Amino acid sequence: MKVERVSIFQWWVRVAVQLSLILLGAFSDRVSSIRSVSTSPPVKLNTENPHQVVISNGIVSLNLSKPEGHIIGIYNGINNLLEPKNKEDDRGYLDVVWNEPGKPGIFERIDGTHFSVIAANENIVEISFLRTWTASMKGSSVPMNIDKRYILRRGDYGFYSYAIFNRPSGLPAVEVYQIRIVFKLDEARFHYMAISDARQRNMPSMRDRLSGQSLAYPEAVLLTHASEPQFKGEVDDKYQYSSENKDNTVHGWITQDDSAPVGFWLITPSNEFRHAGPIKQDLTSHVGPTTLSMFVSTHYAGKEVAMVFGEGETYKKVFGPVFVYLNSVPNKSQFRSLWSDAVEQLSNEVRRWPYDFVGSKDFLPPNQRGTVTGRLLVLDGGKRAQPANNAYVGLALPGDAGSWQRESKGYQFWIQADKDGHFLIQNIVPGDYNLYAWVPGFIGDYRYQTKITIKPGCNINLNSLVYNPPRNGPTLWEIGIPDRSAAEFYIPDPNPKFTNRLFQNDSQDKFRQYGLWERYTELYPNHDLVYTVGVSDYHNDWFYAQVTRSTPEKTFVPTTWQIQFQLKNIIMPGNYTLQVGLASANNARLEVRFNDQNAKLPHFSTGLTGDDNAIARHGIHGLYRLYTIAVGSNHLVKGKNTIYLTQSKGIGPFMGLMYDYVRLESPPIKST
């Protein structure tokens, strides 16, 4: 299914094809997505206007400012799909958020200063808008050379966009917090947004937001004076539409009210250029209507994932290409099929990755990349290793185990192993890496100790690898599932005054509702959570986040949760082990005490940790942290024991943490 062509001849061809299908009784609402380059119009480049560049292939036309390289217009007919009321630099652009060390942050739209043609023939046009950093820009522009590229090919129903970030030697220090491409679509036409099969809906307008009531933070707005009754009383918040990198592959908008609806889709065929690994969460599309391609951000992670460059540090990376895909159907009743067609187009782009038509020598084609294969097994305290079923296995820059989730500068290559633990990682950019893994159902992180050097065309077989998850003794009891998420715990219903109707009957995405943190005080008005091992059920009795308690004076106080459990015998002397996995932490301090809530000093403290803001932003996890806590047998008693978990920071509503998994182990069993 593709955009409608503009020529009369092509229109008649389409009508004839549809009529023949009807006569055959096989008419489908999908239009063929097979490209026929030989019959498609050639790609044309027009640079006659000193302030604009136009590239067109007879299906899609792209207008860009020269030499800035902002996208002024995207056409699949006579109408611009971008918001015509916006200024020309506020429709389609690349931006960066950065700061010099110790100075305030700067939001910067990147303006090219030099336009050039990389390729121009009847089959492909690639153009460049380069911004070269000079010393005169210090303090006002991010110290990097940035090359924005656009590619339009013959017969394509969309265009490709990518950017090359380059720091030659001698540039000043800088911290980079965000790199993204932004598309602001025509608000009068694009009303229906789709993020996934389940997350699709009519969306309110920006005017609805502006007339609404701001809630706990500016992004969350209660729609009190919505233009349509269906939106009144709902909460709109762009963070409700976030996705993990591995799932953030296609999203966009549909002009559902048009007589012939059009779809605008952002397709990301690979995650290799995104940072912080496959489960890093980020924004997608939201009210505007806006569609984002996020390359770097601190969302759901904090400054730990920022790109920090020292004085003179060199760097080069290609972000993208991503594909902006346009499609259409002949009548309103078929508009939802545009989503399924976009998903099919995603599959096509993934099969073609890495592309062989990109003009930059810094983007490597398949024959210049490498492959790593192997099998991962897990030996978790037993005598026989088992396959690492569905393990996440990946290559990232060398570092400690688990460092990949904070790594922000290099490329990362991730897959999920099959049920037998076999993995195949293809199309790896040459360089030095460590191989990392984590396995759902087991705590901790795996790292292959030997550095892996990828060379063009290499095929490295690591054979069988064995991961030994942290464990000191047999499990006495456990709470939760070790999967780096708090989704299995109790997620309350939202306050009826603050709902997003999209998630009302969606148990999988229930955590995306606004204000769930406030429900803790309502559920536990007089005392904090008490969990009794063997009696309580973590699905219903363990709140998804340990948050602060609000008071009638509108202040916030720390909370202390209790885990009560029985021990029939105490192994003396000996060390028990408490394994605590955190799925999220935001300006939190977890203090652990055993059988003495009033002990002045905790038995263990994490110290102040975390900056992921996942509680406020409806994330069911942020960065993963694992704490292995030794517990001397003198801290436990025969019979009833209580572990006190205190989140001791109580300044605001969003200070808190989410647990992934808690386990108590007995002392190791001595072999005889």
C-alpha cells in the first residue's frame, strides 16, 4: 500500500487494477507494495532556488531550506504534510541538547552552513547539509561537525534521513543529553496516532492541551475544555506513549478524516545507532501532531547515559538512516489498514539493513561488517547448565558487566537467543567490543571476558558460553520475577479523574496511566506495606513502586516496607544472602534493616541512587541495579523475622524505587 501517485496515467492504472480485482472477487483494501523501478519516474533534484532544494521521485517530494537543511515540506500530492503555520525551521529538523561542563543546558536546532550533492542520478539523490564547528561558535553551538543527509530513491514511497556526528581533535569538552529528528505534522489533518497494535487512537489537539489544566508536571495535562467530547476529562501526556528501543520501530499518524487517508510513519530498521541497549525507553509520537526519531536522550535513565566528551576527545558516529514512509488508501473505511501496511514496510526495511545505497563511507555496507555466533547456557547453582532461553545477547563498547545500559557513544548490536540459547549477531560494525547478556528469569549480568575484535567479513564462533548468575546458597523465598521490570507487581487502577481511556482495558499497559504513585497513600493510609512470605501474593500485595507518602499538610515522608518470614532453624555460624534487584530508582536511598526497625545505622544502604524519573513518566522500569547483601546469622532468629526496607528520601512525590526481584538465600551447602 503506497501513496497515491499524482499523474493521470498512474491514476487510471490504479483504477483498472482495482476494478479487475473486484471482478475476480479478490479485491483487498491493500495496494501492492512491490517497487517497480523501471516504470517509476526518475528522481529529480532542483537547486535553482538559492534558498531551497527540492527532490522528487514522482511519488514523494521533499523541500528543504538551503543551506540549513530543515525540512520545509513533504508532499505526496498537492498538500504539505508538515504544519504550514510553523516557521520553516520548526517543521522537520534535527536538534541537540547539550552544555559545556558546569554550565546550563542549551537546546539547539542544527543549521547547516554548506550544501552539497553526494549523488544525483535518475535512480537516487543524496544531499548533504554540513555544519562545521569553529572556535567562534564556542558557547553557542555544540562542538561537533554535523552532517545532515537525505536520500530519495526511484520508486520509493518515502525518504531516508541520517546524520553524521564528528569530533576531530582539538574541540572543547561537552556533555550531550539529546539527539533527535523531529517532524511536526499538519494539525488540521493528522488526528489518529498509532504506536503499536494495541496503542492506537484518535488524539486531542494542541489547542486542547493549551486550554487544559496542568498537573504534577508540564507534560501531563487534564483536558478540561477539549474541542471534542471524547477527550474531555482525559489526561494527555507524551510519556504515556513511550516504548523500549527494541519495540520502538514504527510509529506515526493517519489523516483518518481525509476522503483518501494518508499515513506518515517513522521506521527505524535497526537499533545499532541508539544508545543504552534494547530496553532503554524513549519517546515516539505525541500530540502536536509530532513524530520523533530519538537517537540519544536521558529519558528513563538520567544523566548516567549522557554523552560526555573531554577536551580534545575525538568521536564519529552515524545516526540512522531512518525511513519516513508515506502510504494511503482510497477511502476512509480502510484507514486502519495503513498501520498494518507500515508494519509490513518495517519488515522490508529490516531485511534490507544495512543499506547498500548510503553515500557516506562512514556507513558500512553488509560486506564490510562481521558476525558473531554462539550458545549461552545458565548454571544457577545446580549441577547441570540449562539453555539461556530468550536471553538478550549483545555487543557494546568494552566495559564492566552491565555497562551496556549506560553506554552512549558506540554502536550496540543485540538479539534474543532462541529457546536453546543459540544466538547469531550479524552486520556488526568493525571495532573492539565486549559480549554482554542477561537472561530473563535470572539475576545479574553476563560478560564474556575476552575482548572481541570485529573485522570486515569476519565470522566468529564463540561456541558454548556459561553464565553463572549471582548466588551464594539455596533459595529460601523470593518475591517477583527477575526480568528487570516491576510489571508483575500490583498496579492500581488510576484515579477516575485522571485516566487515559486508551489504557482502561489494557492490562499490559496499565502502568502508563497518570498518577498511580498517588494511589499508594490511599491504599495504605495508616501504615506502610507489609508482605508475609507464604501468605501474601506479590501480584496483589506488593505495590509496583516504593514511593513517598503524602501527608494532609501536602508534604512527603519516607516509607518503610516490611517482609515478614519464618525460619525453622538458623545455621550458625553462617552468612545468609539477600539479593535485591531494582528495576528503577529516582533520587532514592534504600536502607535495609533486619529485625530492628529502629537501628540507627542500617545493615545496608544503597546510598543516594538513580535519576531515571520512571515513576513520573509511567515507565515500569528504568536502569537495572542489583545489590547482593550479606546477612550474618546473628541478625536472624528462629521463628518470625522481619526485613525493613526504608526508602529514606521524602522530599517529593517522585522520589522512590521499583523492585525487580527480592530473594533470600541460606548459607551455602557444604559439599561432603
